[in-house]
Amino acid sequence: MSRLAVGREVPAQRGGSDAGGQQDDVTPTLSPLPVEPFNRRIEVLVAVLDGPEETGLATQLLEGRGWSVRPWVPGEGEGDALESGRRGLLVEVRLHGARFGAVQAAVSEIEGLASRHQAGMWVVDAALIEHELSADRRTVLHAYRRHPGTGSDSSERSDLRGRIFAWRTLFGLVTSVRIVKQDGRPRVEAVADRLARGALTRHPYDSEVLQLRIPAGMEGRSPEDPPAPSPWPAALLISTCILSAVACGYTVALSEGLLALVPILVACTLVWPVGLKLVPRHESHPRSLPLAKGSLFVGALVAIGMMVPSMVAWTPSGSTVVWAAVTVVLIPLVSYGLRYALVHSWFSRNANWAVPALVPALGLTLPWFGGLMHTVYLRRAFGLPSEAASVSVYSSYAASLLPVGFAALGVVVVLTLAGWARHLHFIRVRGMERVGLALMTIFIVGMTLLTGVAVAQIDASKARATALSGGNPAPYYGIQSSLVCVKPLNKDVAVFNGPLASTRPLLTFGPSGDRLWLWDPQRGKPLSVRLEDVVVTEKASRACG
């Protein structure tokens, strides 16, 4: 049997002239939902070569992506919509991402399939499938059990319990056993009668036991009413005006002379738009009312902004304010970019074991990397081995945090850009997650190593320059060095890489076991002696006597 015969057979179609655009009486087989989640649906008309082999191949390729495929039946006057020798397939492409670029991404997906597999199929038409799910005009009704009586001998207790139950019902703290949604504004009694007759889900409804009510804010809208405006533009405008008014007041407090007029004029331009948002639109009102309300609101915010410098002792510089503003703008962009990159990805599916496995890996890797930075520091500046200074494991952890932080920052930038590219359908390559994960791992390791070595070399060069100028280098993550005077106890002292200079200061990093490692600034070479053969004293002048 040919491999092409394995796929689902596409039902045959009749010609538009003979059948009048009607399809054969064949029950269509629905394609299974894709494994990958989706939030965009695009219906695409694809023209394929009219042959069982080409049609079967195209169906297999399209259904292999989890997309539904059904035959396209031409309607009246659509007999010449496709070229001769071709038949149509209606494909529902399912993608995840933004609305922007979704149709183009669907077209590119199908054309890419045809190009990679040399399949005879061409995109004819593509349209985004959308439903007005946000404009819900229905009324929501909740059914809950009525408050049971407590007996005739405890009427006072019954009244108290009844009041408590009424307050619970008012605040929605009772259990809803049934929720019904109806178009428009139906009467509660009519819906209750319909439910009592066994309508809708056919579940029994007893009006003596259950009570139906419309919670506050759940009333529907009639079809004649205009759609409710989105609250986001107004909220964004008010938030922007609030921040701008406070910033204007802060600038006025810091400005001198005529420069204070600039933020005052900016604040005056905010009065009218803010006042329009504070008054009801459906009521008639004089033009002075928005001006009055806007002036009071904006004026109060400007006054608050003017009090900020007196409440805060530290006055930020201009660059600090700019960086703070850039950070505030970047936080939502970076947050959404990371979300788009990680949601429905390999990491989100395997985070339950990947994150716990990462913790011990970092616990073992970070001290090793800190030790590598200590070694580069000692070797680069002074030619000393890593054993020349005694460093605790906590210092090794601290040394590795800076390069790891730089690498993490680079990863965040890359993931943010990749997340936005994925959300906007710029990246639509299957298997990209596995390749991206490998490349990201290499990127993290490489960035960490390069940053750590570069930082260690820079600090080593600074420490060497300080020692050559006669000063003590700054501490470097647990490595403390100082210039000292070393005096041998006898003439026959074994010195590694000697001779030992006792007339000028030498740089030491402290004892290491039973030996003392030193660095001679004049010769630029390291040397080592046994600790019991020398006397080490603190440097009192530029020379040792």
C-alpha cells in the first residue's frame, strides 16, 4: 500500500453546475485538536492539484500540523474561482500569538510546507476568524438554596440567621448551585418558570427550594443599546495625566525663575481632558463644570508633586530621573516579552524538574567559577598560583555573582526579543525551541566565562598599578593584599625565585599553609619562602630598614 493512502480521504465534491454548490451527503471527519495551544484561527482556501496523490499528500501535511481540513465546494458563480485541474481545500490554521501578523504567518506556514515537500498546493484566500466574545449583552442569573426556617419556638434566632443570610446573599457569599445566562434583560420569574418546566439542561428546578436572582452588575444590555466602551483608554489617560501632573509639580519645585512656567503650562493643558473624564457623558452640564473639576484634580496633584522635594532629602540628578523613566517603560515590555517567550514552551512544560535540577548545578558551578576568577586575578597581575591566597567558599560565590548577573541580563534581553518576535509571528519554525535551548545554553556559559575573565583581568590590572605606585590594592572578593617588610632570620634561607629583597616593601596575600607568597614590585616577579624562616612586619615607610 502506498504511504499516501494512509491519510484520511477527503470527501469528493461535485461540480457547481450539476449539484448547485451542494456537497455529497458524507459526514465530515473532524481533525483532532493540535498538541500546541492556539489563540488565533485563520481559515485558508488552498488550491491543490486535482489528483488523489496530490490531494492525499496535501491533506496529510496539513493535518499533520493539527489543522482541520475539509473540501471546498464552490457556490453559485464560483466555478472559475480556481484554475482548471485544481480543487479547493478549506484549512483552519491554528496559531498562538498576536492578532498582528497572524494571517501572514498562516499563509507563510502553508507556503513553507508546500516548498519544503514539493507539494502542489497554493494559497488562494486567507481570513482571520474572530467572534465578538467581549461584547456580552446577556443577563447572568444565579440560583441558590433558600434560607431554611429554624422553627416557631426560636423566631428571634430565625430573624438573626435570616439577616445574616441576607447580608451573605447581598455580598455574594452564598453558594450558587446553578448559573443561567440569557440574552437581553429577561424577567426573573419567566426564567424561573422555564427552568421549572425542565428547559435548557433538563435538570430539575424547584422554586420552593431554590431562589433565582440577578447579582449586582450582572444585568444584560438590550440589542438597541450601544456597546459599552472599553475602560482601558480612559484608565490609561487618567494614569498618564496623574503622573504628568505630579511630575509637573515636582519640576516646578526644582525650577527657578521663568523656567517654572513651562511645567505650569503643561499642567494647564491637562485640565480640560481630565475634567471631561470626571463628569458623566450622558448628562448635560455647563462647560465650566469640567474646567472646575479638572482644575481641582490637576491642582491637587501638582501640589502633591511640589511637596515631594521637601519630603525626600535626596534630590536625584537629571540622568537618574531619565534612567528611572526608562526603567519604568522597560519593565512592562520586558515582563511581557519574557511571558511570551516562556509560555507554552519547553521550559514551561518541564519547569517542574528543570528548576530543581538547576539549583544543585548552580551550587556546584558557582564556587568553581569564583575560583577560576581568583586564579585569573592572581596569575594575570602577579604571576602567583591560586594557592597563594586563602579564600573561603563564600568569597568564591561572591566573585561569581557579577559575571553571572551580566550573563543573566543578556539572557533576559535575548529572551525578551525572542518572546516579542514569537508573539508577533516573526519566528514560526518547528523545532526552534530545541535549537534555541541549545544555543541559549551555549550563550549563557560563554557570556558568563567571558564576562568573568574580563572582569578579573580588569581588576588585576588595577591592583598591579596600585602596587607599583606604592599603595595597597583594594580587596578582591576575599583576597586581601598589603605591602610588608620581610626580614630573613638567617642568611641561608631557601627562597623560590629569589633573591629575597629585605630593603624594600614586598606585596603579600597572607600565609598559605606553611609558606608565604610574595610579589616584588621592582622585579615584577613572584617569590615564596617558608613562613618559619622570615619575620614579616608592616610597612612603615617607602623603604625597609
